Amino acid sequence: MADVEQASGSRTPAVSSYKGHGIHAAPGVHEYALEQVRAALPDGGRVLEVGSGCGALALRLRDAGLDVVPTDLDPPHDWIARLDLDHPDWTDETRGPFDLVVCVETLEHVENPRQVLRSIRALLRPGDQVVLSTPNVTHPHSRLLTLLRGAPYVFGPRFYHAPGHITLLPDWALTEHVRLAGFGDLRVSTGGDHFYRGPMRLAFRLEMAVLALLGIRTRRPRSGDGVCTFVTATAV
């Protein structure tokens, strides 16, 4: 009997909200993404957001004074344009030009991240920028989970279909994909917190202390625990 293919990409329940719109990213990721965008566009500009989800980050960016065009594969609101990053069908609204593209916690959901990055590069003029992030699979906690269960934090069978985490991108691969897509001046950082709270949070802190004593460390996070890898780059 043939296997039944399950649909990928359905959203998990929101972990928090912004102005009533659900946030599905790890705590602190949207706030840190806003910091990155502000640093890239201190005087404002036109921004395309790909993988907008429920629109919380788009609203946060608009409240910061940016002109944002939000897109998503399965938009829950009519003010979010539909865009399939694996097979883009650009419209006048989504084609640009844009000063910056935001792609936060999205590349792990797509089948061909290199093609997606090339499509993003095609929207930008030389000197325009991209801000993107993906789960930090080289974080010590993820490395330990990979050793123990064969998959990093927020990856594996439990996360494959919902929320659809299908592509692992360690920072060395992510930066090379970005460079080969036509970007330079790459700046890599980490931000965001794990979802752990209460006793699990204490256990996580103890685990990090033990791993540090064993010499298993990560780059110093710019925000939170560094659960996500961020890359800001300039189109060349």
C-alpha cells in the first residue's frame, strides 16, 4: 500500500501575540529582528517580508515607521499577499524594488533555500540588504539533542509536518548559501530564547553550565540564549 503524504507547514499554536496577532517564533526573535532591520535601515525604507505568518512582525515593523509588504505561503489575512517561495509568482506589489527583505524563521520551512535566496537577491539592487534567521542548530543544546535523539532543538519527527521544519541550516551552510546567492558583507549573530520555563528552564541552565565546563560553547548571543542564527547581508 502506498504511503500517504502528510501536508507540511501547518502552524503550531501561537506562543504569544503582538496587537492580537499570534507570534509563532521563539521568544525575543521578533524583537531582535526589529533591531537588525533598524540598524540596516536607520532612515526607514521599503521592506518585503517573506514568511509573515500571522503578521505580528509585519505590524511591529510598520509601527517602527517602515513601509512593509508582508507575504506568506498561506496568508491568514487579506492584507498579507500569497507567495510560495519555492515557486514564486511575483506580482507588481511583491516584485519591488525593495530596500530590504526580511526572511525570519522561514528558510527551515522551504525545500530549496538556495533557490529562495537567489529569488530574494533578484528583488534587490546592489547595496540593498537582507535580514534572515533560522534555528541555530549548532547551539550546544541542539548539538546535545542531536547526539541523544538524532535531531536538533525544534527539528525531528515531531516538528517535520507541524510547523514544517524540513531543512537544517547550520551557520556555515547558511552563510555560504547567502554568499553564493549574490550577497556580501555578511554579519552573523544569534538571538532569541528557548521556550523552556520553570523547572525545564533551570535544567537547561544547568545543562549549559556543564557543557561549558566540557568546552562545548557557542558564539556569544547578541540577545537571549542565541536560539536562532541571524544573518544580515548586502546585495552585490
